[in-house]
Amino acid sequence: MPWGKKAVKPRVLGENRAMAEDLHKAVAETKLMSPPTNCLSPIGDELMRKGLVSFLGVIESEGESGDENTQLDLDSAGMKPAKKAGKAAAVKQRAAESASAQPPVPDAPPEEGVEMIKGHNYFIATVTRSPKVYRGNPFQVEVGLAYGGSWPPDKSIELFRFANRVPLLFQRGACGITEAIVRTDWRNYLLSQPKGSLPVGPMALLVHVASVWVPFTSESKEAVAHYPDIVKEIQLAAQECGRKLATFIRKRKAADYQAQRRSIFELYIEEVAIAIGKITGRKPGPVKKEFLQVAHKVTAAEMKEEQKAMELETREEKRKAKARSEADEE
């Protein structure tokens, strides 16, 4: 600072705008040592995925007869004891009966991030943010989601809140986690969202806050306080998960569109092959086979082009989000 060694009184600093700006700039450029983060206990991407898969397996097995208050148990997801053969057979029998009684639900094609659970495909994505600091206390935010399957598409998403691996069961509306999810614009990620409410869609969302001191709203420890730093970090994690979800939904829509185009084309292949066979004197079978190969080749090429365009769009969204995050931190 170009003020010399003489101490400057706060009153003088407050009256001198240039000195105040110099001080603000110097504080922003000063690198402070981050607090230790080895005291945090995050769940981790692998255990979050296992917990979601285990929870969805229970929901799919029990169906609508299951307990509506069933909660996610992440700690026991990775170390479940093996079930007895008789119980496993009974569960399989109930699942087979429910599958035969209900019409098949159209699911997403198998691909990266998709888990097959009890005959239904779920897209699962997890995000673990790097540790941050609020009021000198380190904290870390993790978000995981499961989309698709047999979840009702016309109801609000299921939100599961955790603080230091402990589920928060009550006061959801007064929780900062809920506020962060509501403030996230999920319409950018191809989900409908009423104003001031949770998004609507077939999705379960898990949010975990790990910290040495979680700021609860009361002694009952049922809701996280609305700290701006924590709310912002949850929003960033939810947006990152949302970008993965939007990429998956776009891919699925593109695949469905190409399949629909191909099916319409295949409706008339038989008649076209017979007509061309009469004109050229060839058998209709080989002509039909060639047309089918062309149909698959054309739609596959178009899908690759659409996938490249979506990847470029996703990279651009990530770059813009990173730029916004850096600007907010400055």
C-alpha cells in the first residue's frame, strides 16, 4: 500500500474514497490460507449412486403399497447384507407379478449413466463440489439425482435433504436447501417448474451439506439456515447436475425422433421394394434389405451430428457457468 508506515485511522479512510478503493483492491488480491478440509465427511459420488439405486430398488419392489415415508439410507447402501434365498425369490415373484399386471413403461435406451432397476431405466447423475468456506467454517455440498423410470411425471420432484449424512425429515419449506433448489431455474434443464415451487417431473433429488458447523434454523436441527454462501453453492451443484440431465433428455428426444422417422419410412419399404422389384426385375427381399440399411445409416449419421451439436452446446454452457461463478467470487 502506498500509504507509508504511518497508521491510518478508520475515519480518515472513510473520508478518502481513493484510499478506500486501494484497500478494497488489496484485500481482494490477498491470498488467505484456506481452513483444513480433512474434518469434513462427504458421502462421495459412488456411495450416493449406490444409495439412490438401493432406494429406487425398494420403491420399485414395494410399489404403491410401500411406505410413503421411506427415506434414503446412504450409509447402509454400500454394506447391505445378503438376503435369504426364500425372501429374494418372493421379491422376484412379486416384481414379476406387478410387471405382468401393469403395461410396460417406455424407458430410455441403455447408455452411460443409466441404471436398470426392476425393469425400469433410471438416469443417475452425481456432483461433488470442492470445499468452500462460510464465516471461517469449511463446508462441502453434494447433489445427486435419479430421473425417469416409474416416477410420476406430473408431480413435484422428491427432494431428500441431508446434513452430515443425517436426513432432515421436517420443515422442508423453511430449509435453505429447499430455497436453493426452488431458486434454480430448472426450465433451462427441460423440466417444468411453477413459479416459487419445486420442479415437476419424474425425478428424485438428493442434497447433502457436510460441515463442521451446520447452521440449523433451530435446536431441533430439522432445517438448514438460509446462508447466502451455502445457498449459492447448492445452486451451483444443482445447475451442474441439471446440465447432465438436460444432455441426457436431449439425447433421448433425438433418439426417439430418429426412431420415429425410421419407423415411418419402414412402413412403406415393403410396397416400394415390390414396385422397384417389378420395374428392375429383382426380388423384393434384397431391395427391402438395402432400403433398411440406408434408413439405419442415414438416421445414425444424423444422430451423430446432433450429438456433436449437443456436446458443443454443453461445453459452452459449462464455460458460461464457470465464467459467472468466477465473476460472482470476484
